[in-house]
Amino acid sequence: MRIVIVGASLAGATAAATLRDEGFDGEIRLIGTEPQLPYNRPPLSKGYLRHEEAFEAQLVKPAGYYPEQRIELTLGVRATAIDARQKLVELESGERVTYDRLLVATGGRNRTLAVPGADLAGVFQLRTVEDCDRIRAAIERGRRAVVMGFGFIGSEVAASFRQLGVEVAAVEGARVPLARVLGEEVGRVLAGIHRDKGVELIMEDSVEAFEGSGRVERVRTRKGRVLECDMVVAGIGIVPNTELLATAGAHVDNGVLVDERCRTTLPDVFAAGDVTNHLHPVFGRLRVEHWNNGYQQGQAAARSLLGGEQPYDYIHSFWSDQYEHSIEYVGFAPGWDRLAFRGRPESRKFLGFYLERGIVRAAVGLNRGGDPEDPKVEGELKAAVTLIRNRTPVDPAALADEAVDLSGLAARTR
């Protein structure tokens, strides 16, 4: 059997490795548009951006792994079409690659920056290592940067810039950072952290234009603020690269639709990672853009390619490091009617539980939940995963009570 993977991403490379780990001995071909070996993206806004980590440390697998495992790599080449009836992939080079089963892990791309002056030098977006290298080349201590959008990418870039001595102003439409994902209570805590580090937060506003003579010199906001700057980084989100699958006839709606086994609506065509809108047994349909999903769904897709019937039921999680602070999140809560805190938010060390009709949908930990030196705290987020998976109503007062053991509470809801 020959398995072809389009998208030399975290999900694609992880799937290829998992196929070998699961004992698959057939042909594997991994095709990607970027010229680099498959790599991890989170350090691009953190350690790699700050020159603290080498690119080689971000590789999904070292260079020698692929020939050793007989995984044929085709890099720097775009797939232009899929013919699901003939089971072949067309490449921009003109090559036609046949497959028995196909995995598409084409990820996403930055949203179009539709702002006057977006083509000025010094206006950046961050998605690839090449994007990051251009930003790194522009950084100098004492420079002034404007960060457009203060989601996870924007807040991590702002933190890295401040650690590098760059002055930062951030423009964000919401009242507090990350309000849509984490809520206003948590967002206010994060706003305080960034302000304490010297970030000027300009909330409930948006960028009207970038201005300058050949290079960006200032940002003008909708409410009339003028921000002098040397560079801009826009973190306005991504759109999934669904065109290849949509043209081939797969069903697409905010990502390519896949079932619990990562199968698209095309025969023998699977998908994984940022490009997918997957059906989850706990959360229903959702599209997730975090590293953990790319890794976990890459593994799940590989097993499905080999005929496995286990649904992809991973309880989603992500993390974000900003300055000395660590944020961890488990679950998925597009909405909630109660947020219960264990620990005081103003202490900047707490757990928050997002509940809907008494059921825990997600939990967040700020500086609490990932400390390897504290196994009790580590167990708290693990307990939250059990609560989320079981969907059993829980008393919010028990979640907030430090005297109540969360592991015991989770065990009682099984």
C-alpha cells in the first residue's frame, strides 16, 4: 500500500512517523510547500524569535530520520490538484503522484491584511520560519513596535519584544486580551501582566492605516490614535488551506469536514491538523489551531489510515508562555454561564473552570497546573480533563474550594 501525505507540517510529519511506529511497511511520501524540514511553530513567537533556540531544535524529526524510516520527502513543491477517482495528486512540477490512501495536512495561512499601507516595509505577519527570520532581522533594542491583534500570537510576540528591549504598543478590538477564549476576568489579569512589563495596551480600537515613506513609520487607529513605530506585527488569525480538497469535491465548512476517524467525504482521503473541522464525541464540530491538536490528530489520522476504528476523542489543550508566566488550557468552551476560580485571579496563580449548566467545559491554569515540582497541582488539570470528558454536573463551590480534592471529585463523576 502507498500512503501519500500532502502537507509536511507537524500533523503530516507526525502521521508519517506514527505509520512507521504502528508497523506500516509500505511506501510513504510526504509532500510540503515549504523548503524546510517539518518543524514546530510555537517557538516562532517565543524562544526562536528571541534567538534563544536554534531552528534545528524545532524540527519534528531530525534530518536523518526520514531516509532511515524510508519516508520519501518532497519539499518546496505545491500540490495543485487531487483526483479522488483516479487516486492521484498533481504537483506544480507536473508530476502526478498516485496513492492508495491520502492524508491532507495543509494547515492554514495568515488572513489577508486589508489595511491601507499593509505593503510598506516593516509590516509583518508571523506564520512560517521565514516570516520569523524577517522579524528577527528587524529587531533592535530601543525600537518601537506596534502589535495588531492581541490573541495568543500577538501577546506572545509582545512579550518576546519586551524581553528583547523593544517598546511595544498593542491595538486590540476587545476590552481585554483573549476575552473570547478566556473571558474578561482572566483577560484583565493578563492585561495587568503586560502593562506591568511596559506594554501600552490600546483596547476597543482597531488599526485604520499604516503610514510611512517606503517603510512603516506610524499606525493610525480608528479612534484617532497615532502610534509612532519602526515595525508592525499583525496577529489577526489564519484561514485553513481547504482549496485543494474543496476543488476535489470534499465537503468544506470552516475547514474540511472530517468524521471521528479523520475521514473526509472523499473515498480513502483523510485530513488532520489546522485544516480540519472535525467531529468530536465530546465537543461536537470544531476547528482547532493549536500544536497539541496537530500532534494528536496526526497520530490519530495515521491509525485511521491503517484501518483503526478508535475515534479521535482527545480532550483539547494548549499552552502559552508569556514572560515568566505560563498559561495552560484544557477543553473547549465557546460559551459558558459560570466561571469558578480556585485561587484568587489577582494572585496570578489560579485555576479557572468554565461551566455551562453545571458541566465543566474547559479549565485554565495560570502559573498553576504544569509545575513538575508539584504533583498535586499537576493532577488538578488532569482531573479537569476527566470532569470535561464525563460531562457530569459539578458543584461550582466544590471546584473553588481548595479543601476539595479535584482528583477525588473527578473520580466521583465517572
